[in-house]
Amino acid sequence: MGRFFIGAATAAHQVEGDNIHSDYWLLEHLPHTSFAEPSGRAVDHYHRYQEDIDLLADAGLNAYRFSIEWARIEPEEGKFDEAEIEHYRSVIRYCKQRGVEPIVTLMHFTSPAWLIRKGGWENPGVVEDFAKYCSYVVKELGNELSYVCTINEANMRLQVSAIAAMFQKQMMAKAALMQQAASGERVGGEQTEQKSREEENGNGEGMAQVGMNFRSMMENRRLQEAENLEAFGTKDPACFVSACTKEGDELVMQAHRAAREAIKKIHPTLKVGLTLSLHDLQVVEGGEDRAKKEWEDEFSHYLKAIRDDDFFGLQNYSCMKIGPEGSIPVEE
């Protein structure tokens, strides 16, 4: 019988600090950034991982899912940093020393800046680039591991797209209302109800299960374009946590499959999977068809891509109520 794991998880960029070769590091330091503050040294987990793993083990946990930062391993395209591999080897071995199962995630939101300059997660080349990176890591560290997660919350781009579309619609509706008010036209009825629903939806919190200020992102978008162009060579960088096209969503799954195949070719016994961000969908009478469509977008259409995986990771932080008109506010 297998072991039962209860553990904790982190993302490299969120805790390690000084992730200077990543796309997020550049984004955080733009004059009109959407980030509340730069990550800086974060909690310095990169240097204090032993203390943190001690705390985890002393709390009675027996598993630690952490990410290996692609931008550290491959700071320049095709150039892999052996010293960084050895750092993560030390993290893995210290987990084992403390009786903690190391579960590695190979991609947790942040990418090397060079990848984004090539077109990022809308460029078909990302599939091969990701597979090469995963192959290198697994060749070096695969014999130290039992579980590898290719991509954290692989459906996040689609969730961000839905929220971005909602805010775009809201901003257009507000602009129309302001124009009507300025011209002295009557504003009421259905338009007032629309405005009320917008205010209830607030900043989209809970619709995408990730800490993002969507309102700030939409309002600053024009100001950011010139800065993005200078940093990445494009006004609209296709970072992982950004709105995607249908093709971009499929590219994430292609990257996962390519990584899984590459990993299995090197270490056939390694257990490989991914995680998805899924809401607890609660259906209000009359919302059944909309809820079915929401579940198809959020989960069901990925089944073909993950059916050969060894495990599936479900990440849930919030619920979503679905009524006849779509998503409705959840009571406190």
C-alpha cells in the first residue's frame, strides 16, 4: 500500500527571491507594473530552505511540493546552469533527510525572459523548449525523485482569459454609460442592472484562482504597452499567467504531453502529472447548461491530454455559483 501524503506547496518565484532571469522580475520593475510590489528577496527560501523544511517536518507534514525555477536552470536559451541544478539537488536531499517526500513542479507560472521574447506561451516553439528543459532536469535529478508535476494549474491561462474578457466588456459598458450621461440621454432599466452586476462582481476575485488585480491590469494596459515593448519586444507578452487564444491553451497541453514523454523516456518509473485550478461549481436552478459549459472549459476538454498521466492534481480555493445568466456573486 502506498503512503498517504499530507504536505505543503510553494512556487519558486514566490518564496526563493532574486529570480532575476524571469519574466516576472522584469514585469515587477516596470514603471506601470500591475504588481503591488517587487518580489525582491521574498522570504529568502533559496538560502533558508533547510529552516523552512525543518518547520514543515516539525509540523508533522511528510511531503513538500516545490518548483524548480526554469529561469534559474536555463537563464539563457540553451545554456544550463549546473550550479543551480546542484542547489535543487540539495533541496531534494534535505527533504529526504527530514522524512519529507519531495514532489517537484517544473513550471509554476514564471518563465525565462528569453522565452517570452520568443513569443512565450503563444509560440509553438514553447513545446520543444519546455521539453528540452524538462529533459535536462530529469536527466540530472530524476533518480532522486518519485513524483514530477510538469505544469502547475495548467488551465490558468484560460481562466485569466475569461476574466480579461469580462473586464473588457465592463469597461466598454461603463464608457457607453458615461457617453450617454454626458449627452444627456436617459440611463436606466437594463443598463442600471448591468452596472449593478458589474459592481457586485468587483475585481473578479475568485473567478480566477490566482492573486491578480485584474482591474489594475486592464486600466494600466495602454501605459504598459511601451514598457512591455522595450522589455520583451512586444506590447502584449504571452507570459503563462496571461490571457490566451484557443491555440495558446492547446500549446500548454502539447507542452505537457511533450514533457511527459521526454521524462518517461529518461526515467520510465517516474510518476508524472499536472495540476488544474478548478472551482467548486454550485448550480442555481436554471443554470445547468451554463454550468456544463463552464465545466467543459475549466476541466473536461483537458481529459484527452491527461488521460495517460500517472496522477492528477486538483487545486481548489473557491466556489462559483452559476445561474441562468452565468456567474453570480457568492454570499459572504
